[in-house]
Amino acid sequence: MTKNSEHALIWFGAGVSIAEMLTGTYYASLGLKNGAYAILLGHLIGFIFMYLAGYISERSEKSSMETVKITFGKKGGILFAVLNVVQLAGWTAIMIYDGALSAGEILKYGSGVWAVVIGALIVLWIVVGITSLKWINTLAMTLLFVLTIILSRHVFSGEAAGPMGDAMSFGAAVELGAAMPLSWIPVVGDYTMNSEKKKIGAFVAAGVYTIVSIWMQFIGLGAALYAGETDISLVMIKAGIGTIGLLIVVLSTVTTTFLDAYSAGISSKSIFKRLNAKTVGVVVTILGTVLAMVYNMDDITGFLYLIGSVFAPMTAVLIADQLILKSKYIRKEFEISHLLSWAIGFIIYRKLLTKDFYLGVTFVNILITIAITVILNRIGLIIKKSNKKIEGK
């Protein structure tokens, strides 16, 4: 069983990352006040759905992708397991890329060398196991906490500048804020399914991650507006905290990316049961390291929106089916009505991206998709009753 203190450590490590800080710099075009509001509102939306996804796994004591099978069918759920492995491999590459780039700016051995170093440390984390590394993980989290406080003090010293960079609508900024916790929805259940106390473990996981993610994005926003820099590593160098900054970069990248890579392994078992989660996690890390060394991954907004379009409607159908319609068991190989609900939700999400909603696309999309799922379910029940009456005659 996983204790709440362990949940807190795991998700603190997930929240502290260079990618989170870099995302925070995107809000600079809104200025400090509106940028802060967008970060807070987006994360509130993300927290709600991240908690519900974690709670569903807690309640069923199944991994994220195994709970998806309850809703979409034994084979229908495999689609989302495959998509989840792909997005987690993508995140692994992005995190290693960002970490290596920042580390290379601070200590100039080249980003390729740092990618290998970070990748090797992630492999170590996976092979040894997070429970075996408990004291190291606790030490790393304590160190990260102290280091990020030091970084925050340096970033927010001085006077804030006005809005800077390309203009972003408030709704798009809220959507960006929700996208980060949303990206963890297909992962959070892998760690809450063994929670010591039901409901509380999911709340701790989603709560700690949300608070830390907000903190990191505030640092990014502050770096852009106070320090006039969107490159976090340069902010650290200018502040004279290069060594501290290097520790932040390396430790935060390892503790966050470990979750991505290892969860890719857990999700792969929903596709092929014989696969070993650790082995797949190591393979995903190696692949991510290679991709990080080969491809430019400076702008991830398109990737975030793609994740949202896949997993926001999936989460909506999951919530509707298991928390509203109260499904608990896999009933079919394919649950056609739920797959149809997801497909409609996916199309609606992509269409809504061209619109501007104050609460962002994700919130609107999830509400619409929940309604569609419940309506299609009711229609299905009416059709079944009608068929039974006809057969009875």
C-alpha cells in the first residue's frame, strides 16, 4: 500500500520540472495579473479531473489503463493504452530534451552529453525502483524544495515588466494551465490504485502536483516578466546560482521523467500482459534520450493540445460511466457507445480549439462529452427494452 507521504513525495517530484517553468513563460503576453489568474484557473480545472481519475483507480484498485477497459471494453481500452504509451514516450523525450538543454547552458558539456547523463539516471531510478530509492527520493525532494525557494527569491527580485511576447487569449492561457495536470490523468491511477486510504491518496496526489505545478509556472512567468528571460537556465546563470540551478535541472528532470517512463511500462501491460513494466520503461527512456538528441522540441503547445484532445474526452467518458452510470466491470470486448462518445468528444475538442472560451476548451469539452455519454447510454437502454418487448411478443 502506498502511504500519503509517499504520494506527496512522488507528485512533488512530478511537479518540479523545467518543462513546467518553460510553460510558465508562455503567459508573459498576458502580464503578471492576468497570467497568474490563467495559471490558477487552468490548474483548478486540471486538479478536479486529475483527482477524479485518481479516485476511480483508487476505488477499483486498478491501474489507469485497466480502469479505461471497464469503460471502453477489454479490447477498446487497448486503443487508449497504446495512445498513452505514445504520449508518455513523447513526454520522456521532451523532459530529457528540456533538462539537457538547460544543463548544457549552465555547465557547457553539450546537451547531448547531458541527455545521456539524465537518461542514465532515469534508468537507474526505474531499475532500482522508487521504493528502494525511498531515502534518496526523500533527500532529492527536500533538496529540490530548498533549491526552488532560492530560485523563486532570485526570479521575483526587482520590478515586473509589462506584457511581453506574442499575444495569447485568456481562454487559451487557461487551457494551457489545464493541459499540464490533464497530461497526468492517464498516469495518476498507476500510483493511487494502491493508496492506503481511499479518496485521500488521490486528493494528495492531485493536490500536491497542482500546487507545485502552479509554483513552477509562476517561476516561469516571473522569469519572463522580472528577469526578461524565457530561458530558465540563463536566469539561473545571471542570478549567480549556476551550481544550484544545475542540481535543480538534473534532479527535477529525473524525478518527473521517471514517472512518464515507468508508467509507459505499466500501460504496456494493458496491451501485452507478458511485458515487464521496468523493461519497457528502460526502453522508453533510451528511445526518449535518442529523440532528445536528434529533434528540436522547443515548442510543445501543439503536443499539449493534442494530448488534451485525446484524453479530455476519454476522461469525460470515464467519469460519466464509472461515477455517474456506476459501471464496475468489463462487459464487452468493445463498448461501442462509449467509443462513439469519445470520438465525438475528440472532434468537438479539435473544433473548439478555434474558439475562445473563458474557462478554456477542456472544461467545456468534458462537460459536453459527459452529457453525450449519458444521453447515448439512455438511448441504448431504451433500444434494449424495446427489443426485449418485441422478442417477448
